[in-house]
Amino acid sequence: MGDVFINRSLVKTAREAFKYFPVLTITGPRQSGKTTMIKSEFTHLPYFSMEDIDIRRFAMNDPRGFLNQHPKGMILDEVQNTPELLSYIQGLVDEDSSKRYILSGSSQFSVIKQITQSLAGRTAMLELLPLSYQEIKSEADKKSLDNILYSGFYPAIYAGKNIPKLLYPSYTKTYLERDVRDLLNVKDIMLFQKFMRLCAGRIGSLFVASDLASELGVTVNTIKSWLSVLQASYIITMLPPWLENTTKRLVKTPKLYFCDTGLASYLLDIENEKLLMRDKMRGHLFENFIITEALKFRYNQGKESNLYFVRDSNGNEVDLILKHGDSFKCIEVKSSQTYNSEFEKGLKSVDSILGDRITDKAIIYAGDYENTEGKIKLINYKNISDWIFN
């Protein structure tokens, strides 16, 4: 496969936001496609990478001169390297609301904190995760589920620019050397890498910081600090439990997922799709895939997450709840290709928690047979966008 340009779903939302906000900020993990999307969509604005030393030096030494080079505005990539520019941008857009600045960055910590302080009310904040299944459906439908989970969804793979066995080791090394050292003073990188691998082994499980602290021989506060860095760098995401006033005793601990199954597979030492097919974490990776698909759909619309799970003290659980206003869609995720009536157990028990506010229930699985008419729908993972997101 030669280099392939992939249209991103977030473009529609970005175009709309660009009309109404003088500053458009797009964050997301490294190599998720932010730069490619911005440069291809907003061709009328000049592009500058703040990772370029010469450009960064010019911007820092003469911020007004740098920002006033172009009357219509500009694109500033990896803007976390020059946070001092933000207050100058504020002044420029306040003086001339027709100016447009597009900012991008790969760290929530260093970008969002500065932007919310300097550009409050002046910027739209969007997040771009790796590719969604829908964005590459024509290609992904041809692949096996194990290949999809192992390959992950970083654009370089589907654009024919890299392969999983080379991309993810390099990605992890770059992440450790750059982002972790920038965001945290981690003295023992090997220990932090072990922490990431232990997190991968806990995909779809309740995240208990004290368990990891004990296993790694560090404090709970250290684990929480490291976790926040993984979240800020879009390595992992946490799925919160649904909690409300109820007579039921509900679990209050969030569950851990990775933002990409390919990176998670690498951290689990899964070296090819055949190994993944037999790996004990396969079901957890499939669940991870479905959770992040729902999250990508929300982010691509410019919306915050509406995703939860629910588990009571008796162990009754539903993997994913989509909240819409005061109503809910409830989803159970199974990697099996064969339906089993036991799959419905959690979906039936959730009535006692959410009651008549449930509008739909579904099992997302790997089997070909589908039933979209029953009280509990049976959906193949390839068709989730036709149900989950409507």
C-alpha cells in the first residue's frame, strides 16, 4: 500500500468551530494525525512547528513580530513548547476578531492549563484520537479482528507509512524519552515502563492504585502521579462508574483502558496477531476497542465523553453505558463469535439500577449473526456505528 490520505471525521466539527472562534485548539496523542488534518484542511494559513528550534527562537525573542507576520493568522503546531505566545494571541484576537489561530499539542497538561487561563472564551477545544473504525471501514472490514486489535489505529499504519512491529516500540521509546521526562521527573525510566506494562495487563479492570504501588514498591501518590501523565499524554483513558442516589451499592472505582489497542498489544508483549488470538487478554483488548470507538465518536463531534460502566456489589455489571440526557443505552461487549444466553445476564440486571430510563440494550460481539429487533440486540462489531452512534 502506498501513502494514503485518510479523511478524518473531526474535520466537519473543526470547520464549524473555525467559523465562530478566533482560536481553534486541537489536542491528542503524538502521531494521531493532528498535523496532517490541520495542514490539509486550513491551507490558507501558514504553518509553523514550535518544535523547530529556529522558529521557536524567533517566536520567543519577538512574539509580536512573529505573530504579526501574517494578517489572517497562522497554525502553531506543538504549541506547548511556546506557552508564552498564548497571552499575545489573546491580545491580537481581541483587537481583531477576524484573525484565526489554530493551535495543536500532544499534552493535555501543558496545553490545556495554559489555554484555559489565557484564551478562555476565545478558543474551541477539540481532541483527535487515533483513527476510528468508521474512518477506515472499507480497509478494516477486510482484516481479521485479531489483526485489527494487534495493528491498532494510528494513521501511519493505515496510510502505509509504518507497520505495528516497528511503530509501537519506537513510539514507546519516544514517549518515554520526551513526554515523561518533560511532564515528570521520573528517575527510574525502567520502573515507569514496567508501570505502563502493568497497566496494559489491567485493561478493563478496576484501577486500584494501592495494588500497583505494592507491586512496584512505590507510593500510592507516585502511582497517581504517573497515571495522570499517561492520561495527559493520551496513552490511557479511564472509564468512570455510573453513580447516583440509589438503594443499590455500586462500585465507585474507574476502569482502565488504553487509547489504542496496538500500543497496548505491544506493551503486553504480543508480537503478532496469531499470538493475540491465543492471548488471555484478547477479550479485554476487544472491549478496549469498543470503548474507545464510542469515545472517538464523541470527540469527533466536539463533545465530551458520555461513557460509563455500572457494577453493583453482587458483581452484576454492564460494560458500557451511553448517557443521553436522562436516558441510557446499555452495551455488553464479548469477543466470542458465538452467541451465548449468559451474555445477557448483566443487561437484564441493570434494570434494577437504571429502570425505565434505558432506551436500548445490545451485545456487541465478533459473530456474524445479528438481531436488531429484540429487546436485547445482537450486533457485529463492524456495524456498531449503525447502532451505538445513532
